Amino acid sequence: MDWLEVVVVVVAVAVGALAQASGGFGIALISGPALVAVDPAFVPVPLMIGGLVVGTRHLVREWNGLDGTFLRQCLIGMPVGVVAGHLATSAFSERGLKVTVGLLVVVAVVFVGMGIAPPRGRWTGPVCGLLVAFGTRVAALPGPPFVILNHDRPPSMIRPNMSALNVMNAGLILGAMTAMGDLHADDLGRSALVCGSAVIGLVLAPPVRRRVDATWFRQAVLCLAGLGGLAVVVGELI
């Protein structure tokens, strides 16, 4: 990577981490399209590990917001999502991966922007776990399915529970990738860059977190994510 690409990665991840540290989601939605445009190898491992940096903060500081019943239900679907995601990644080309990331982001933004939240039932947790695991394994994007199913819930619920799912996901996915020989030394260097950038977002987040319930904040996150995802899709299709 040249210096400009490094700057793009740092800014994109820092802004995404700031959004996630404030509202509970954003690092993958905002930085995912930019990272894939710079180098598809940033997905899924480096971006997934960067998300854990933000998630650790939420688990430590907001553990009392965890919904144990919901998380146990999610665990039912997670292994299926990991297997399905692994099979899907073997079928995607580099171009296909970029388009997939962009489309996942755009679909999530449209659903959330329109206020669409499927009715909840016993199926919600297992399906959420399956889709979150699949999105993470394919493109380090656990956010879109989780946000679609839970975006009407308060940030105090989204932050810790999304983080807990990310930790469980990381254990399953990294374990499976290690066993299959899909982890490489280059992933460590990219992960270090993403993690360092995520720390910048965490440092900047406290004053923003106080304004997280303002209408403009969620609209700003959605606009940034939607434009980034759309730009990736258009750039690959034209």
C-alpha cells in the first residue's frame, strides 16, 4: 500500500469505530467498502479483529446491558452461518466480494432508513446468529443483519449485544480458518493497522456518545455507509 491508501484505511476505520463506539454499529458499514476498495484482503480477518477492539470496550463498560436469552438463541444459528459463509467465500471472485460487501451495506441502509424491522419471535435469535455469522465470514459485516433485525432497539442494548456476538463469531470463524489453513502472516499486519485506527475512533467517541440519540447522528451514519457501499458497487459494475 502507498501512503494515500494507508490514510484512507486509517480515516475510514477511525470514523467507523467512532460511530460504533457511540451508536453500537458502524465500523463495518462505514469502513468496509473503503477497505475492500483499497485491498480485499482487509476482509474478513483484519476488519473483524478491528471490530473486536471496539466491542471489548462495550463488553467491559456495558456488560449489564447483555440479553442472555437473546444471545443463547443466536448461538443456535451461528455454526450454520459460519459453514455457509466459508462455502460462499470459496465461490466469490475478488470482484464478487467487493460487490457483495457493497450490496450488503446498501440493503442494510435502505431497511434501516425506511424503519423496516421484522416482527420478532422465537426465530429472531437463531436467524440473527446465522446471518451475523455468515456476514462476518464473507465480508466482516455482522452489522447489516443485526441492524435490520434490531435497529429500533436502544443503543444501550445494541452496543453490548452486538459486541458479544462479534466475540463469539470471532472465536468460531478464526478457529475454523486456522484449522483449514486460511490465516496468513499478512493478515497480522493489516489487522494491526486496523486495530490502531479503531483505537483512534474510541478515543474520539466519548463526546459523540452523549449525542448518539440525536436524529442527525443515525442519519449521518446511514448516509456515510450507504454512499460508501453504493460507490463500491457502481465502481465494480461500470
